[in-house]
Amino acid sequence: MIESISTEMRGNPPMIIAMAIITIYMAIALFAPVIAPNDPNRQDLRRTLEAPSREYPLGTDEYGRDLLSRLVYATRSSTVVAVSVVVASAVIGTALGIFAGYRGGFVDSLLMRASDIMMAFPSLVLALGLIAAIGPGLRGTIIALAIAYTPVYARIVRGNVLSIKEEAYIESAQTIGVNSTRIAVRHVLPNVAGPVLVQGALTFAFAVLSEAGLSFVGLGVAPPTASFGNIIASGRDYISTAPWISTSSGIATVLIVLSLLILADGLRDALDPYQHRF
Amino acid sequence: MLQHRCIEMSQVDPLLQVTDLSKHFSLRKERLWGGEPQVLRAVDNVTFEIGRGESFGLVGESGSGKSTLARSILRLHEPTSGRIVFRGTDITHLPERDLRPLRRHMQMVFQDTKSSLNPRLRIRDIVAEPLVTHKLPHSAADVNELMDKAGLSEVFLDRFPHQLSGGQRQRVGIARALALSPDLIVADEPVSALDVSIQAQILNLLKVLQSEMGITFLLIAHDISVVTYFCQRVAVMYLGQVVELGPSREVMGNPSHPYTRALVSAVPRTDPRSRRSRIVLRGEIPSPLSPPTGCPFHTRCPVKIGPICSEVAPPAYPTASGGWAACHLLAPGTGASNSASSPLIQTGEGKV
Amino acid sequence: MMSNLSPLQQINSGATREMGQLLEVRGLRTEIPTRRGVVRAVDGVDLVLHEGEVVGLVGESGCGKTLTAYSILDLLPKPGVVAAGEIHFRGEDLRRKSTEERRAIRGNDIGMIFQEPLSALNPVFTVETQIGDVLRTHTNLDSTAIKERVVELLGHVGISAPERVARSYPFELSGGMRQRVLIAMAIACRPALLIADEPTTALDATIQAQIMVLLQTLVEEDGVSILLITHDLALVAELCDRVYVMYAGTVVEMAPVEDLYVRPRHPYTSALFQCIPGFQPSDRPLAAIEGSVPMLIDIPPGCRFADRCPYVADRCRTETPPLVDVGAGHRAACHFADSLDLPGPASEQLEQDHASAPVY
């Protein structure tokens, strides 16, 4: 799998750039305290809404906080939310999908109808509803988005399991006497890893976007903790006088989302079992 | 309806006994609601025995039920009725937990070498999996020995299935089947996806395994020449039923059932000087959803005698080849029959 | 059979044609660029097909037989390209014609039958629409005439209820029926040449026999020529007049069918014959060809079969054997074609084995 991804990257320059951008984002998130030049929450009311300068490369916001440092910390919030959401929804969704697809019958119908109901709502609307029940904030955002994205994984994995179940190597494992748990773990799981990985990159992108959206309306990461969404929201009132606030955060969001989408696209090409290469 | 039983050649030591085995699949009609469930008779009252060390062939066209029969014997399908006795144990309805230890002794070799090996596992893990599953102590040397038996170099151990050719993959499938030193190997079209030259390599390998390790084979094939070459006895299947059974060279050299005759005649011969008029059957195999009454072959039979064929299921009559065939033509008094034959209706254990 | 003339035959017998060359391929080279280098999948193939002839192109998978046919038809899958060679059809070089002109010839003068009849038919259109499309493309018939012609064609390929089948979708038909529909489609414009790629491989034995008889009828009654691409040497023995045997992108032997089966002159041909289980005694092992086909990138000089050949000599590894005459219309590419006495399935020594085989 790693082999085919690296082969794909060699012939796909946009994917290399995307990978680089994603790596930089991850590094910023991980080492935020080291990278940020200032404390993101230190206010200086004498120097509000300052334009980019040598001291504040991206300027300051309405409380005189260093925008660059806030963006660095916003990257951290965004990544925390996105990684947690991706891991939680992928693990739970894959487990449910394998269970439903491998078992079939009533359990399968029940799980799939439930996921149909959830997927009938746009995921952001579903997340909004869930936050209303759980309560806003970082934890609420993570739980709500994880629940909203789980059915997608369950669906994808179940579909793959249904076709893998018919492969002769599953029958072959049965004739050897391998029990069904082991078949699911050893023979089914590795073969759904590809599609799950692709969906992971997509979910990552959507989670970044949704987190920004939820924070923008004030339901996500709550101020003063920095987030792409709440930085854009706070810059909204000063868009004509201090456009750098909303713009810098917006560009940062677009860049990471775009990179993730390019990565997902490349992964899908690399892991497509039906792609013939000479 | 006459109960269709078969006459078995005397078996000193049967490894596998299949008695009146049927496998029906129920399909629901493709309607939103309502609709009668339809029954697909994939295998219908099949009886035979395989002796220890024997190689037994199942021949038939697609839809004849030969693969379903094999999968039912391996309990990959639940049999609908009948009895399967393997190594003296009735395994027909044995729960999977109790069946698992017995699975060691019956292994399968598949047709499609691409899909029968897990693409995400290395050859080493594929070959060792049976040993791991049954918690048998094993070393790297054991795996190497299995590869060696299957005629594969050890350099392949760290590769993935897609890096091997079709013939090499089939050898991996054989090495995996050999890992548990089984008594019985069910080979479902093991060579039909391979080129002729590779096909010969694999057939030779299987032949060596049979003679040196004394493995019993149940070989499923649509290719008559493969079965005739490899098997001592053969059963010809049509629409889920065995229509003729006997020593393979005799059955294929001097077929008794009109279907076997047509099947043998349909196979092109590799001699351009003996282009001959062949028996070309009209029409196609009827649907197993609504099999014909009486003899399953009567809708296409070129030598149908009359209403008896479409009304009465023919019993098994002994044939000159030393086996039996289920055809009314072989009944005494019809002229075409063998000297003194009478329908032999008895159980599978009976001797002729 | 001979008393009632088929509509196709009436047309063909009206035209006066000498038994000339219908198709001539000279020095065909087809290449596939890959990451590891250029694969010469077809390397210098010469092939001649006369009017009314059935010619077999035999070989194992990867020998280039299918790519040869696709090169002739200009249907090479990407990124394959015809790098060199001439393809003359009725004396005209197809490679010099425009894509449009070639398209007009394909389907009109040259018909095709594919191996997998289900994927060669479009699942969302009826048989009538699909055969009708061929007629609409290449003829000026109006819709009523097309409908009549479709039913007539389906009857001609031995379909007993042509009106019903014409209104069916491919999935409603069995494998044998689909192959008949494909043949009907291939002969819709009364082509002079049919290229059949493994036409019976996906079919059951009894259905295969039906299709073989149909192809024979087309040759005898309609005067169609067939280029039969197959791996099945028995099918070739039953149907073909002449045979080309391909190995690793080259023709290693060509001969009239009887000569080839009585006395093959190339060790590969003979080895192929001996691999067939046939009705041989089962107590002796099959003569398998050890090893596998070499990679066709940067091919070293010498005979391509050298590594697998039981009769290999030093000369075989340095000098590429040319295709030389070894008999009337019989050529082989082996340095020892004259000296080796190779067995074929119709050779004297195997006669006795065949005596015990069933005859009807």
C-alpha cells in the first residue's frame, strides 16, 4: 500500500505539494508554543487593529492580540478537532461497517437504516443539532462531528465487505478453519484499509471546514481560544478597515482543506485496485 | 417417483461417503412485496463414495452443480438434505466448532488464483496461515519445505500474490492446502485459468502429490481431458444430478448416457485428419429453477424414447464400463441396453 | 444444407472473386511503452490470409496474438502503438488510410467477435438496437428494412425465435445466445473477413460445439474468411486450414494444419501439443514446458524459446533463427527445424493411443 502511494506521488506533483502543506500544518499544530512568537491571548488595547508590521507580521486584532500567534494556535485547535473526529469516526464506522457487512441479516438492516436516517441530514446540520444536545465547546464539537461522519465510514466499509466476502480467499480461510473474528480482522480489515484511508483524508478536510463553520457561529471552539472560525468571525466587523484578520485565517483554512482534498484524490488513484499500470 | 440411488463400486476403505445429498437455494422473486419464493435445485440427490488415495472427478457444464456439490461437502454451504460422512464422522450438520478440527483433513484448491489469495498478505503468511490457525508448532524450515513440495523457490516468500504469475500463485494455493497434510483435497477447476504449458506443470505436480503423499483428490473440471488424465473414476453431472459414474477412461471412451456421449463428442480433437460429425445438442441447459420432470436431460436428448423420459426419473443401470448411468435406454428390453441389467435400487453401501 | 442458399451466399456468389490475398500483414511491430521500458509485444509478424480461408493464430497468453489482431483492427488499447509494418486489406495499406476510412472498413468489410460476449454488448440496449446500429452506420437501409434484416441475421446464426431475441436485452440471454448475437452483429454488413478472438473459450463444451458448427457454416455457405485467435489447439485442428504459432511476440511456425499436427518443426509447437492431457495414458507425466515466457523488454539476440527448449544449443543463444521454408507452405524459426524429429498429436507414434479413443 505504501509502495503504491509513493509511486503515485512520484507522478503527481500537486500531491507532493499538498503533502508538504499538510506536514507543515501538523508541525505547526504540534509545536505551537515554540513557533508562536507571542502569547495568543495577551491583549494590548493600545495597539488594536494594527496593520502587518515587523513586530506583528500579520498585524493585530481588535484586542491588540498578535494575529500570527492566534493563527498558530487556531491551527492547533483545528487539528485537534479534525484528528479526533477522523480517528473516532473511522474506528467506530469501520467496526460497525465490518460487523454489519459480515453478519448481514437483521443487524445489518438495523445499522444501515440508522445510518440512512443520519445521512438524510447534511452533516453540518446534524452536527448543529447534536451540539445543541451535547453543549458547545471543543468537546461538543468533536463528539458531534464524530457522530455525524461515522455513518459514511460504516456505509463505505459495509459495501466493501460485501464484495470482499465473496472473494475466494475468504472461502479459502473458511476451509482452513479460521474463525470468523479472525477472518474479519486478518482478511477483511486490511482490504478495506484503502477506502477508509481515502475517506479519512476527506473527513479531515470536512472536519476542518465544519469546525471553522461551527466556531464562526459561536458553537465550536469558544473564545478566547483561537480557531480559524472565530478569528474570521471577529474580523468580520473590521473587514474594510482591517481586512488581514479575516483574510489570513480564511486563506489558511482554504489551503489546508484544498491540500487534504488533493491528497484524498491522489490516495484514491493510488489505491484503486482496478487501475492498470504499465 | 423412483428413488434415485446409485450403485457404488466396492470400496474397501471409503474416505468420503455422500448419500442423497441435495442443496437447494431459495430465491425470492424480484418483486417489491409478495411473490412466491423460488427454489433453485443446485444439487439434487447425489450419492457417491471416494476411497482413500483415490482421485475422483466431477465433470459437468456450468450450472450442473459440481461446484455447489464440492462446497457442500466442505460445508461452505449448508446441505439441504442427505448425509456426508468424512473419515467415519457424519459431518452433515456438525456445528462449525466441532467441524473445525476436521477441516484440517479436507482442504481446497481454487480456480481463480487471483482472488483466492489475500492480496494484502505476503506469500509466507499465506502458506503458514493454516499452521497458525490450528496452533501447530512450525518453523521457517517447515514453510520452506511446503514451498519446495509445491515446486516454488523460497525467494517468493516475501512477495505479494500480485507479483507472481498465475501458475506460481496456483502453486502457493497448493502449498497452503498441503500445510495441514490433509487426507482429501478438493480441487475446483485448478488448471482451467492457466495456459496449457502451465496447466501441464500443475497437473504433474498434483499427480506427484497424489502418488507420493497418498492424498485423495476430488477434482472438479469442465475439461474432460483433464479429468480423464487425472482421475480414476468420474461422475458426470447434469442439472444437479449425477447422470453417469464409472472408471474415467471407460466412461469417456465408451459413454453410456446420451449426455455423456454428447459431451465427449463436443470436445474438439487435436487431430485435423479426424474432423468428424459431432453430436450437437440443440438448446441450452434448462434453468435449475424449474428443472424438467422425469429425466433432466430429456429436453435436449437426441435419443429420447418417449413419454417415459419426461415422466419417470430413470434409475441407475449398470453399464459396460463397470459403472452406472441413469437412462431409460439402458433398461432391459429396450435393445440398446447391456446384456443382463436390471435397475439396481439399493443404498450406497451396497456392492455390485 | 446446400440446397437452400442463404441470403449471404447469394450475394457473395454473385460477385466474382479469385482466391486472392485478402489480408497481408508485413513486419508488424506493436509496442507498449511502460515504466520499465518499451515492450515489443508484437515483433515483426508476417501473416497472409486468402479469400475463403480459416487461419488460426495460436499461442499462450502474452504471446502477442490478441495484440496482433487489435493492431490489424486499429483497436489497440492505450498506450500501445503500431510502431512499424504494413497491413494490406484487399491490396490497400490500412495504415495509410485515415481514421475515418479505417472505421468504415471495420464493421463493414472486417467483422469482429470477442471472447466475452456479455461485456461486448451494451447492457442498456436491445439486441435489435445494437445490430441495427451497425446497419445504420454502414448502410442506407430505412428502419423497416433494418428491422427485417436484424431478424433475418438472427435466424441466420441459428437463433430459433429471432423476433423474440431481437427485442431482448443482453442479460436476458444465455452465454451461447449472446455469442450468436455477436456473430450476427459481426456479419451484419456481409464482411469478407471475420476476426474471432477466443470465440468459444467462455462457453460450455456443448455450446462451444454449436458455435463451431455455426462458424463452419459461415465459411462454407457464405464464403467468409476467418482469422481465429485462440490458445486451444484442438479448436484449431477442427476449424482451420492454416496455422500461425506465436511465441513471445514472433511467429515461430506457420503451416497447413495437417502438416503442423503430423510433424511440427518447432520445439515450442511440439511442446505445446504434448502439454495437452488429451486421451493420453494417465500413468506418464505430461510433458510440461518448464519456465515461463521471457519479458519482452531489451530482448537479447538468439531464439526466444532457448531458455525453455530441450534441444537448445550454443548457437540458439547468439543467433536469431529466421523463419525458413521447411516444406510446402510450412515455415519454422528454428536452427534445427530440418534435423529434429518432433512428435505431433497426429504423428504415427501416437496413432495407437488414438485408436483406443472414442469414435462416433
